[in-house]
Amino acid sequence: MTEEVQNEVEAFKKRGKKRKSFMQNAKSFARKGNFGRGTDVDQDTYNYFLNVIEMMRSQEDPKNLEEKEILANNALEDRMESIKNLVMNQVCSRAVEFLIPFLNAELFEGICGVFSSDFRVTCVDQYASHVLEKLLEVSLLRFVKSQLGEKKDLPSDDEIKHCVSSEFEEEHKIKCGEFVLKVGKFLINNLEDFATDSYANHVIRKALLCLAGLLKQNSGNQGKNPKKTNPSHKEEFLAFSVPDEWTEVVKEYAERLQKWPMFSDFPYGELTSGLLQNLCVALKYTDKNLLKSFGKKILHEGFLKPENGEDDKKDDASTSLPKAFCMESSIRLLETLLSVAGPKLLTQLNAMLFTGRFKILCLHPSANFSVQKLLLNVREEAEFNAIFDEIQPLIEEILQHGFTGVVFALAQACERLKQKQGQFIQVLQKVLKCEKNPPVNFFICVTKLKPSDVCAKDNSNFVHLHGSLVTQQIFGFNKPIKFIQNMLEVKNDVLVKIFCDPKGSHIVDAFVKSKFVGEQSKLKLVKHLEGQFLKMALSKHGSQALEVLFNAVPTKLKTPVLDELAENYNQLNGSPSGQIISKKLHIETYKNNPKRWEASFEKSGKAQELFKDILD
């Protein structure tokens, strides 16, 4: 197991321990007669809601949507009179958060009514404020229910599934919409008090997104980002059409905040920076002209705000940067602004904050992420070419310092804008010392992101995350033929080790899907891998890569794969991954009657249809 994979596994275990620790601590408190933080509840109520949390989160005995709805309604129907007290208790509020999306219209409106009667208390409460955020989210979902069916690739979490499958009266949808608007207006009327409150501030952020008709893709209880390594290709929010009255409230937030005398300090506070980030995102979907003027104000009055002379002792590298890059909160706001800015605002941000400073920024532990965000969002070819020319001489130093994400972002921009692709490969060859007679193949050096002389001493199967991603981007370049030749020069057993790596397996996906990789190149790869198909099939990630490659080549080139797997049928089925690939490719059918398999495959034209016919 590689070091990176081991770290990922340990991180996953830690996350699991944290989830387990909440329940363990809650039960431990109960045994000591301490029934949660916040307001007091009796022991029976405390234990009941602990059981509710366990049932709703259980993976061993998952509840279907109907069961969750029954559980939610039964749990809260007899407790509506005490709901305000419950949501201010740590354990009970967590349970109510889980239950809210599955409540019927009557109970949901009842809870909204309880909150509406005293927003001020619930907004600033450390537990009730989270329940209010969930109420806003679910209210938006129910209000825009008719639009959910029009959305493609909806998140598969149970909250959205339940909303799609449930029938709500028009009156209920209207009341849900009124609740979102009511919360938004209440918060703006108390903005001075709530903007700097730790809990109310987060309620404002959620309200801004909901008023703009935005729902985070992973906001449900099964939030996963399938493209975590490449977030720029996935929209973070689901956007819905909302009434003009809602968007006017969003604009009012921006107009009010701009007039505050302390506006220039907002980027440098954790709470106020987060508030501005959500407001910028909301303005992207509601008023791009206002976003432009709002962004300019942040740039000129906040990011370019001069230091007060209190940091004179800082080193030259720090003092030569605008204040925007000196704090994590302002850097996060800058990254958000780069993501939502239009072409003109983006050009201004680049010219006033980045141009001439890339050497410092690319090697800065935090600011290098801002450079990546700029590269992911730059649209103008001339502007990108100027950025490329400034970063190009720094690539070797960037790799030496380990800020490999910058190189990946540069490759992404080259591929997306169809610019500087040849130069990028030339620079990479030079930096990785692969120009003339390198001791190690260029393809290997890119996957490891190490110079050839270092790779020559490295006998491990290590694949660098960004090395794999850069490789995938290069296959999307207009002329990747030389790089493909490099890959085909690698010994097939070494190549298979890369394809069996969790990160390296995706290289095959990019190779097969690229419109710039010809059929002949795909055929050559299949022939090159002969004798290694079993090894790929026995690997979890290698088998996925093999399946992708198998489906991408003509029938006549599928035969070598099938022959090798059929010949080792018993060994193949002795592995969990082997069993899966064996069933998908129907190796048993091929082993018993290859002609029948081929005839059926050619007739159907699709493997899935073939397997369905055989099973029938």
C-alpha cells in the first residue's frame, strides 16, 4: 500500500471514529445523568432521540423513505409543544435535523411557526440555529419541487428523493416560500447584530443561498463529491428559479453591506469573510452587474487596503504581497470571487493582485491555491498566455516545493483554452530531465512528477495524484501522439502497476475518452498489455480500467482479453474484483462457447444487452 493510500485510509478511519465518538459521548453523558448540552430534557426524551439518530444514520439497516417518513412524524407529532426546548438541546436538535426533511406538511409548517414566533432566540442559539438552516433548505426544496424533475444528475440523497416522490399541496409550497422570505427579511433587519454572531452569521449565509434559489450539491445526508479531485468540472450548486421578491432581498444585503464603514475589514474576519463569500455566490445567480460592482469594492477597499505599518518586521516576500494574501479568510474570499467573477472583473483581479507576483504566489503555502483558482477560471486566451509566460520559468521550483496543484491547474487551462499545449509539454520534459536519453521514460516521470534521475532510483509503484491528473489532461491536448508513444514504450508489467493504482487507473479513462486519441492508439495499448489482463482483473482499480478499455475496442481485439481471462477462469473467480469482471464480461459463456458469445455480441452491439440476452 502506497503512503498516500495509507494516509487516505487512516483519514477515513478517523472520520469514522469522530462519527462514532458523538454517539459514545452522548451515551456516556446520559449514564452520568447529564442529558446533553443546551437546554435540559428528561432521560426518556434524551434516550429516545439518541435512538432516533442511530436509526436514521444506520448503514446496516437502512430505512426506506416511507419508514423514515413514519419515524419522523411519529417522533415529533406528540412533541410539538416542547419543540422549541428540544431544538436547543444538543442531541435532540441533531435528531430533529435528521427528521425535518421527512415530515408531513402539517408538522413541517408547525415547526416553521414555532421558529417564526421568536427568530431572535433561535438564530443565536448554538443548536437551534442549525435546525433553522435545515428548515430553510427543506423549505426551498419543497417550494421548487416542480423544478426538481427538470434537473439532470440530481444528488441521490434521501432528502431530495423524498421531496421528489412526495405530493405537497400548492398551499404548502406557498407557505414554504413565505418562510424563506420571512427569515431573509428578518435577518436583514437585524444584520448589524447578526453579522458577527457565530451562529446567526451561518443562518444568514444559508438564507442568502436559499433566497437566490441555490442548494449545495452535497447538502443532503449522503453528500459525496464524485469529482473531488477535479471540482472545476462540477457545478457546486443546484440553481432554481425563484420569485423576483427573493432576489431583491439578496441585492438589498449587498447594497446595505457596502455602506458599512467597516466594510474594508470584512475580508479579514472569519465570519464576515464567509458572509461575503456566500453573498458573491448568490449575486452570481441573481444580478451579475451588482456582483461586478460589489467585487470591485471588495478589490479596491478590501484586498488592496494598505497595511497600517504594524507588520514592518515581516520579510520581503510577505510585504511585497497585497494584504489579500496575508490571511486565510481573505484568501478564501478571493478564491470565491475568482470563481464567480465575470471576464472584466476577473481581468481586474488578475492585473491588480497577481500579475508580476506569480513567483511569490506560486510558492506561497496558501496563496498558491488562489493561483490555481485563477487558472481554472481565466477565459481570455491572451490573458492566459501572459499568465503562462510568467509561470513557465517557475515550474521546476514549484515542483521542488511540492505545490503540484499549480502545475495541474496550468495543464487544465492549456487543455480547456487550447493554448500553449506544446510549450507545456516541452517545459515539463525539460523540468523532469526527459529531453535527451532520459534514464526513465517521460510518461513515468509525469505520473510520479519526479525528474528522471530521481525516478531511476525509485522502485516503488507510487503514482502522484496530480501526476495522474496532469497525464489525463495531456491526453486531452490536440496532439498527444508523442506522449502516447512514450506510454507504449513502458514495459507492460510496469504500466499495469500504474493502471492498478487508485489514482493511476483513471489514466485509462482519460485515454479512452479523449477525442484526440485515435483508434489505432487504443488498439496498440490493448496489444501492448497482452499477458497482463489477468493481473488487472484481479485488482479492484485495475479491473475498472480493464473494463473501460475492453468496451472501447472493436470485437476482434476483445478476444485476447477474453482468452486470457477464460484460461485463468478459476483464479479469476477467486478474487472479489475478478468475480465482478467475470460476470460483467461473461467469461463463463465465452469459455464454454466463444462463437455463441461473439455472435451474440455482434448482434446486440452492446455488452449490457448481450449479457441480458444470455441471462434470459
